[in-house]
Amino acid sequence: MASEWHIPASGDNPWKKALWVGVWILLGACRSPHAQVEPTIEFSRLPQAGQGSPEKFETIEGRVTGARPGQRIVLFARSGVWWVQPTASEPFTELQRDFKWKNVTHPGNAYAALLVNPGYRPSPTLKELPGKGGSVVAVAIAEGAMLERAPLRTLHFSGYEWELRQATSNRGGTRNLYDPANVWTDDKGFLHLRIARKGNNWTSAEVTLSRSLGYGSYRFVVRDVFHLEPAAVFSIFTWDESGPPREVDIEISRWGEPTSKNAQYVIQPYYVPANVIRFMAPPGILTFWFLWEPGRASFKTARGAKANVGSSVVAEHAFTSGVPSPGSESIHMNLYVYDNKSNPLQHGAEVIVEKFEYLP
């Protein structure tokens, strides 16, 4: 409707003419139809495809084009059904000023990002993802070849192959970062696990046996763990990534309390009082055993590295209730940080495992 506006003749005041022309251009531009940018989501970093795991977190990030103020990202990972990420209580991922976004997710065989309007409330689980429409502005899904596994980093220790953890986890009540550089073997073949500072964060260490062994005797010879700070945790445990956890633990930690006993045997779930036996692990080399049998898990700790412990036993206990049966579990050893605000970690940590032995 620009023809309805009168533009002063050339004899009029030139400043007034310039003002009218500017107004005409501005209003004409406001009334002109402009093609809006279609909102889209792209992934810049994706986790590998994996089995769902409640304690495993991996980084996922990307960018949005055409987002409007107030819109947010909702992430999902598929493991049977679609699960909102990272948790049902924290379902939203905020957009940064440059429209990038970043968060963590539990593993799945597919991942999805939804751009949603303010007021959208995602369900904790979905059989099918919502399509574009209503409060869902854009949808992006990553699956198949997009999630091909990167080569695993491994090392050999005590005649076995072990995988080095790189993904984050929430063990210890906080998000623990893992760095493969914190794991190595020395010229004697001993395994070293370390907690080290990287930037403003502590990084932890974990190795996982590359195959499942099932019932049998598990023996670990470990250098002095008495020196560990209260907020450090050294853990030996079984874990099944593809099914029920099937978890039994030997854990060395004071859980942030300097006067607490520093070790325990555990059959999960740990919150059942009869499933946890606390004891003191003394200074020096210790040998930790557990014998896993149908309906029974027997633990023992002794001084020294000899298989025949005799009178050097420090602690022992047998669980006969709630003992899991084997599946696809494997042995893990990790050294990580426990989130205790009163006694946070100060100096990092290192644990040396001299030997691992398994007998069926």
C-alpha cells in the first residue's frame, strides 16, 4: 500500500523529504512478506550406540538454526522406549547465545533432539516421538551409521585385555569425567589408576575386562590404599551393561568422612543394611578375593601378596541372600571422586594393582 503515502515534491524542504522517504521505506519493508527461516536441529557430537545404563552418561551436543526466544531442546535416548535425557527431573537443555546446545545422555541405540516452545512438558518415556507440530518446532533423530562405535582403547594387564573408559558417569553422586591417560601399566606390568586435575575438573580412571567370566574366584593384589583421601574411591565390581547390574563390590573409601572405616564389601542394593559389611583396610600390600558361587558370594582381604593368607586375614564375609547370577557382566576397576562438600578431594590419587587372577 505504498501508493497511499504522499512523498513531498522536490521543492519541499529536503530534510522533510528525506524523513518521509525513510518512513515510506521502513513501512513498506514491514509490510513486505519475508520468508521465515525454517527451524532445524543439527548434531555436532553424538555418543556411540550402546545399551541403556542408569549410571553411564555421555556427551551430546549440536546447534539450532531459526530458533526463537524461549525455545529449548528436549533430548531423548532410545532403549526399548524413548527416555527423556539426562533425567526426568532435568528434561530441558538450554540454547546458548550462539544457538549451540550441549548436555549429557544415557546411552541408547538412537538419540533425538526436539526444539520446543515454552510451556512444553515432555513425558519421561515415549513409545514414539512426537512429530513436528504444536509446541514441537523441529525434530532431529540420530541412529544407525551415525552412531558407529569408535575404536576402543585397551591395554593388557595380568594376561587379560581391558577397555579404558572415556565416557562420563554419575558414580559418587556427581558427574565424573574419565580420561584414558589416567590408566597405564609400568615396566613390571603393574596397573596404575589415577585421579588427576584437568583444567578446573578432576578426571577419574576406569578399566573394564573385555569379556565376562561368570562364577569363580577373583583375586586382586593391590598396593597401599590406606593413604587415599576421604573423598577418593577405589572400587572393584561386577557390572552388566546389557541387563540387570549383577553388581557385587569391593570398595575402598571413607565416603568423605575422615573418621569412617575405609573399606566395605557390598551386594547391591547397598541401602539394605545386611548387604554392606564395613572394615578397615590397613597400610601395605593387600590381597582382595571374592568367590562367586550359586547363591553365595564370599569375600576376604589379607595382608601381603601371597595366595595362602593363613593368619594374615584382615576381614572376611559371605553373603547368601540377594546374590546375583551371571549374565553378561564383566569386572571393572575404577578410581573416582566422591562428591562430599565438607571434605572435597584436594590432591588427586593413585592406586597400583599388581595382579589380577581368575580361577573358574
